[in-house]
Amino acid sequence: MLALLTTGAATAALMLPTGLPRYREGDAFVYSDGRVEQVVRVEEKATIWRGLGSSRYRRSRNFVVPVLQWRSGRATGRREVRGSPDSLWPLDRPRSARFRVITETRANPQAGAKRSVSLWVCKSGKMKPFTVEAGTFDAVPVKCDRYSSTTMRLLERREWDYAPEIGHYVRRVTINYLRGTNRSIELVAALSGPAATRARLRALAQKARSAQLARSAP
């Protein structure tokens, strides 16, 4: 019986959609650090997101691609991607992708632009169960390393566990080798439609932050 159940689970996992995520306006995801990601508008090749504040940012449907355009106060930034990050998809089997990212930032509208270039190398793994605060999901692990384009020094590693069932990642880990930091967040809740009100999202975010503080208390 156990063999049959295992086979059935594997078959069900294979039937999950493994193509690029397809978001809908209003979709929202709350994470263990209180972070909220909510879809404002869906474009042909990108999605406009916002958190609990008013600032919006543009992202590719392919979550391994860094934020494409953003604003923070008077500062702005945009990125240009060269290469084929989408060759990582579909996530039906382990794949790899390499691409370059050109980042341009301005501290304010009058400031000169600062430009940097980085190389990204990504790999996906095999689907397996992952348990996070929101539940247990069949998810595909994806890992990306960011290198300096001049010295090829490893600068950063990002990991995601992407759950096709909800069409978003249920865990994200960011390791910054320059700063010596390691940050991990897990999905707490996924909402859509009328359930994804701003008041509800604020309440869930506050609850997540309180729980995180309680866990870190001595």
C-alpha cells in the first residue's frame, strides 16, 4: 500500500504546472518576517507588485530575475537582463541558466547614474515535499549564485522553493557573502480575491512579525 501511495504522490506531483508562474491581480503572499507581496497589475512579460506601503516595483514572472524597476523615496533603480534566465523553465526536471544583469541606480532625479554588472548562474532540482508555516507543499528547489563580472568572485546566493500548487515560492534564502548575512523567510499565508484585503494583510504581517520576535527571544 505504501508503494502505491508513494507512486500516486509522485504522479500527482508530476501533474502540477511547472511553467512560469501566472499571477492574477490581487494575489498576495505573506512571509514569516512580515513581508507582504501583492500583485497590483499583470503585464505581458512582467508583474507589478507592492508591499504594505505605497511603493510599487516591476518583476519578471521568472522570480530568479532580480527586481526590474523600483523606487524608494527619491531613489530609483532599473535593471536590464541579458541572456536566457527563462531556460530554467519549465521546472519539470533539473535545468540550468546563465544571464547577466546590468543595474542602474540614482539617489535622486538630479543625481548621476551608478552602474554595475553581475553574472547569475542558476540551477533547479527535483520536486520534493517542503514544510513551511503555511503547510506542506510539493516544491522545486532553485538556487542562483551571483558573481562579480570582473573578478568572478561569488557575491551572493539565493535559494527558492517554488510550489506549483500556489504558483509562488514558499521559502527564500538569501546569503550575502560580502556582508556575512544569511536570511531565510517562509510562507505564512497565500490569499487571493476578496480575502486579500489590505486590513487582512496588515493583520497577518503583524502576527508573523510578532511570532518571529517570540522565536528569537532568549
